[in-house]
Amino acid sequence: MMRTIEVLVVIIIITGAFIGASFFAVLPGPRQVSPMNLRRLSYTTLQLLDSNYDLSIAAFDTDNATIWQELQVALSASLPPNVIYNLTVYNIGTSSSGIELYDPKFTIANAENLGASSDAASYLAASSNVTFNVIPEKIGEQSGGSTLYILNCSDANGWWITGYTAQSLAQDMYKLLSPYFKDTIMVQNTAELGQILAGTPLNGELLQNAVVINTYGEAVPIPNAYCTTPYSDNSYARYSYELGQIVSQYNWTWASIVGYPFYYVSNTAVFETEQNDWGIYGMRRTSTGGLNAFLQGLDNHSYNYDSDWITSDVGVVTLTNDAKYYSNYYGIYPSEFQTSTRALSNSILSSYHLSVGLNVFNPVGNYLPGSLYSHVASGSTSTTGVFLALGLTRTPDIRLTGLSLLTYYKPRLYRSEYTTYGTSRLVILQLGFLGAE
Amino acid sequence: MVSSTVDHMVAVTVFLAATLLFIGLFNQTIQTAVIYQRHRAISTKASDLLDNMLLTPGIPIDWGQNDDLPTGFGLQDPEFTQYKISSFSLMRLNSASGTAVYYPKTGMTYSNITIGTKNFLLVSETSALNYTTALDLLGIRNQYGFQLSFNPIITVSIIEEQAEDPLRLRIEAYGTGFPLAHARVTYCLISVSLGGSHPDYIVDYGTAVTAEDGSVTLEFADIQSSTSTYSIIAYVHAGGLLGVGYHERVSMEEQYVIPLIDDISEGRVLIAHSFDIEYDDPPNAEVKYNATLVYLTEDFNLREMPLENAYGHVNSGEGFPYEVINIPTDTPGILIITYKKSTVEGGLVMMPWGISSLAFPVVFGGDPSIREWVATDIRQIMVGGVTYQAKIALWDLEGYQVVD
């Protein structure tokens, strides 16, 4: 009998434990288990209302009953029938001690209380009377020389830019980089290229310290004047040597956007019946001697034809942290992962008095997939020529060239302040469900 | 001794019975809690997946405007940021709402969105992206199933109140939760002329404002006969919202032309005779057509784009091939095709080029109705300037209490 009583006592204890556990293990209601993401709904609704700037106009015109009536109708019409809302506009101010203050200016709502399960999103509405500007610093403005030359020669063809034309790349480059330079010159034909190579500005711009972007990929346009001896020696490798010397003379930054630099020369008039071995007419193959000759010219060696292949296929490469940081700063977002089949050997650093001014891509062993090389001649302390070589496979992402140059020069961006008094208003839309506690 | 043994046996039996009962009760509570947790995880996944689809354009970013299979699934308009969705990517989604249409003359099946009786969006199966491929691209095949639906926030209904002298039309604009009061209405009436060698049309524009109940009545004195053919497209806009409505009346219902999108990248559209699709052994019946592409300007006027081979005629049955027109633009627009059999029998069909131009709804994915638990989430989005609501329904295909 005693044991039965003991068991009954145990059962009473377990029952108590079960009731106690059930009391505390309160399961949430279906709405909490599978909630609609009210914050995202709220945010997207605010974006929708401001798609034609109606919300921004209303936020700065809180006394206009007509505008607010229309906005409230739109808000009610856009939300599901079981969703209730409270939209409040705050004026952004600053206290005497410099603390930002948010002062409620206007509210529309269709319920007094939105319940504990409500959620909200905020939206910064800008005044139509204020223009928010980003003013970039001009590269080389302080040191002298702020010229950007973009090769856009109508009488030359490109290679390894498949899917683009050099002209379309030049246009993209112009849009991307021209705000950062005092003068941006589109070099429209090889005659104009010949003029600047001869030291004559095209439009009164400063030649010294200029940046030259070759949008022709592995090919480089060649002016008629350079299509003769001695520049035609060794399949025009000597022309690349001359380019190297001019880059050094004017302290230019020469940008090669893809592949093996100086691998071909192009002039559609002179090489009308010649092709680059791949069926592109108006072009001659210089081969590997072109790059070696350019580096010899840059370092002022005497010309000595050298056909050594100095790149390697290193496969997938990644942007350096520096490049990624400035990708965010300048708002240029090429893919972090690229394929490099023409990464330059780091042996050129000692051979030609080059130092790495910037690694755009992380080095792979002894090879540099994309870097800016600064040339400082033996016994000198000043830079005489910079060379950007992006040894990526075709087809080029022209944004990488822009990002590389901006990361190297680091021009500052002067942004106007968004929270300046009276220029912005904070709009908060809080949403809840009908009947929610 | 005996009583002690009986006491012992009774006690053990009662204890074991009680223990089994309580194990069952506790187990039930724990199971319920586990299921609740799984449901919560599905809900979070639904929200994430919806944002993934809406905030990335896919790979390549312009996959909506070519016929290649994408290698990444996303619906964002590559020219914009935030929740602005590509009208063309949506056009390539294989519709789950309409029954696919088979066209014997090409031997192809076409994904079908048909609104009303004369507004078609039929995309060839080689151009349309199917649900299974989307699951693979999202990496959720055999884990989750989903249905994605895009519905215009503003529903614009057009009702013919009086057929002639004058034609009286009532336009009603409703949001998802409220009538759109005091909204501006911009409309264009397309009147079809059947008198010439080929059918033609003229467009009249007008504006109006909706009343408190979101409706407005329009009168057109030029429409004198109840047999005349017309179409009206109305754009209703207020407070950042934009909705599109349309209505048409034709004098020949049975024989008409049907546009079939054959190749999106080339903009190739086949003009088929309706008999070829509706009959197994179609009788001969020629109709003439005149195709025009229009797109909407910022002031809600329609601007015409010239088309090659705009005029033609199609017949049904064997020996009468379909006709082909090419749409030369990547901008969303409306293909308007007027057709006629005689000077008194004809009509007009419309096809959106990019779903937003006629605010077509899109449903893509599996069927959630047979699932045990479905999590849903919504976003407010813009598709080519038209306001839509994107809704995802997501369900789990793995684990406990899953119906498949």
C-alpha cells in the first residue's frame, strides 16, 4: 500500500513538473512564427512613394493638405488591407552642443496603436532646393599636369577587346575618369597621337605628367611618321622603344588595359593589306619584343632586340585590399575575381629600375597579374614614367583600369553634407497588423 | 508478504503507465516546438530568398534580353539599384498561371499569359526560363520549393457602360487595400479603321481625375456605332503609384491574329492565325493585319516605332505559313496589331514587350496549395515605372511533416 502511495506522490510531482514546464514553454502564435518582414515592406513602400519624388516634396511641404491627402491615399492603397501604419516626418536639427535633434513635424496614421509586433523603416528625404554634389579633386593639380589622353584613334584596330571597340571603351573611360582630370583629350586619330609624341599639345594642355590610356588592348596605334625605319625595325618593336623613351621624358603614366602590352601595332591606312595573323587587318604583329623594347626605352637602355616572353598564365587572381577599399570609395565595382594569363614577371623590377607603386591584384609567386610600376632611374630620386599593366585575359573590364589609376593617385572626393540643417528630413514608416497586441 | 508483492506490482504498473504517458506528453510539446522552429527558419529563408532575387540582376545582367540560359538567377533591372525589376527578365519566366499553348506550325510550346480575350504574352519554351532551372540556379533544388508572383498594386478596371452614341466607359482604380481617390488618369483611345486595304488606327488622348471611390466615367462622342472596334489604355497615377488598365471591343471575335514571341534577343515575333491554335484541323480563313510597336513617353503619350513587314496577311491550315515581324528595341512597349477580315469585321490584339507596359501579372514556380506549411513575404517594387507587389511563397521539401 505504501509503495502505491509513493507512486501516486511521484505521479503528482511529475504532473506538477509537466504543468510547470507547459506554463513556461509558451509557444508563439502563428504570426510570430512566420512573420511578414514588416521592416522591408515598410522600406520598399517608402521607396515606392518617393519614386517620383512625391514623398520628398510632401516631407518639405507639411502644410499642404492636398499633397498629404494624395500621399495618404497612395499609402493606404499600396499596403495590404490588414496592415496599419504610422508615417511621421522629422525635421533634422542640431542642438547648441552639436547633437543632432529629430523634431517631429507631421504624422499620418490609420490606427492609434500599432502593437508590440510592429516594425519600422526610415528614409532620408532630400529637399528639392538642395543639390548634393560630389566634387572630385583633380589628379596632378597640385604637382602640375592634369591631362588625361585617351587613345580613340579612328584609323587603328584593337586586339583582345573582343565584344567592344576601342572607341566604345574610350567613351566609357571618358565618362569614368574625366571628372578627375583638368583636361581630358580624346586622341581621335594616329596623326594626333603623332603630334603629342612629337611634344606638341593638341589643345594647349600640359604634356608633362599626363596619363595615357591605350584602349586598343594588346595593340597600340602607330602614327604614319613612325611606320618607317628605324621604328619599323624588328616588326616595329623599335616603335615601342620610342614610346618608352617618351613616357620617361614626359613622366607619363602609360596604361595597358589587357593582355600582353605592345604585342601589335595598328594603323589601318599603312597596314591596309596586312593582318595580325588572326585575320584582323590594319595591324602588324610585333610579338614579345614590343614590351621588352618599351621597358628598355623607359629605363633609357640602348636598343637591343629582346624577344623573351616575360609573362605567365597564373589563373584566377583577386583584387588587393587596397583596390577593394578604393572600389568602395569611388563607387566602382568590378568583379573581385579575374583571370590573368599575362602576369608580368617581377624580374623586370630589377632589370629596368622599376618599383611597384600599386598592386591592383595580389601577386602570384613571382608574377604580378596587375600592377602600376614607377620608374626611378639609377642615381635619381624622382619618378620618370609610370606603367600600368593589367595582364588579364580578354575581354577587358575597363572599370579595372579606372579603379587602378584612381587607387594609385587617390584623388579625394568632396561630398556635400547630407544632414545639413534644412536639407533633409527623416521619414519613418511604422507598420503593424490589425488586431495584433 | 502477498499483500506486499501485490502492492509492489500495482505500484510498478502504475508508475510505468504514468511514465509512458508523461514521456508522450513531453515529446509532443518538444515536437511542436521543433516544428515551430523549422517554420520560423522557412520564414527567414523566404525573406532572404526574395531579397536575393529582387536585388540582383542575375548573370549575365542582361539575361532578360537574350535567349541564353542565365548562370545566376536575379530579376533586378541592371540599369537601376534597389527594388527596380527588369520588365524583360519577368517576361522570360515560364508562367505558372496560364495553360501553355502549342503551335503546330513551329512544333513549339509557348508559356502563356493571356489577359482578357485579346491581350497575349506567349513566349517560346526555348526563351522561357523554367522553374527547375531557377531552383538549380538558386541552389535550393530538393530543399525548398517556391512560387513567385508579381501583381500590379493598382488594379485598373474599365467597364463599358454604354456601347454607342456616345461610348461611355467607367474606369475604376483600386489599390491592394483602398480605392485610389483623386488620382490622375491619362488615357488613349485607339479607334480601329477597317476601310483601307489594311486595318489602321488613330489615337486620341485625354486626362481625368478619379472621384472619392476611385472611379471616373468617360464619354467618347466619336464612337457612334456599337460594332465599331476600339481599345482604350488608361494610366492611373497618384503619390508615386502607377497602374495600367485596358479594354477592347472587336467586331470579329472568332478569327484574329495571335503574336508569339519566338526569339527575345532578336525581337522576333510570329504572327499566327487563331484557327491554327484553336482547331486541330483548321479551316482556311485569311485575315489582314497591321502591326505597330508603341512605347510610353514620360507624358503618357504613345510613340510609334517603325516596324519592318508591319503589314501582311495570315491564313490558317496547311500551306499557309505564319508571318514574322522583328521588334527593334530594348525598351518596354506595346505591340498593337489591328486585323480585319472585311471592311466591317476586324479587331485589335495587344502584346506587351516587357511585362510592365500593360501591367501584366506574372506567376512563376510551383504550386503551394498542397503544401503543409508555406511562408510568405512581400515587397513593393517598380517594374518599368509601374508599381507591383512581389510575393514569395516558400515551402520546405526536407524534414519532418513535409508533404511532397
